[in-house]
Amino acid sequence: MPFGVHIEYYFEKEPLGNAGALFKIKDKLDSDFLLLNADAVFDVDFNRFVAFHKQHGGVVTLFTHPNSHAGRVKRDERYLK
């Protein structure tokens, strides 16, 4: 494994979006991972992001930003619904 990274590809017959693609491979998801979109630029401390996820025991932790081309994320106080 180059750089200690294991990569698998899943080819969609039709676009499913991030959640749809993850649902299709849910049986393979047995440990924490990062999902990054290739069309976004990040200036994020990923170590801090992962530590936040682990400290809060989340099933999923999202890093998002306001934009005009994506779906909506509903927030309730500190945590998303």
C-alpha cells in the first residue's frame, strides 16, 4: 500500500451523490474514514477535525460551507439533525 493508504473505487451507473454512494458500500464501512470531494479546496486541520469527531462519539461528522449548488444541512443548536 503506497503511503499506507488503501483505495477502492466504486463506479456508479447513475449519479447518486455522496450519501447515495456511501449507502451502496455501507457493508464495507467498518472503520473511520474521510470523504473528500475533489472539487473543493480545504484549509482545515484534519487532525483537529478527526479529534473532534472521536471526542464527541459521532456516527458522522460533517465539514461544510455555505454554497448555492448543494443540498441543505439543518442545524439545531450545536449539532445537526
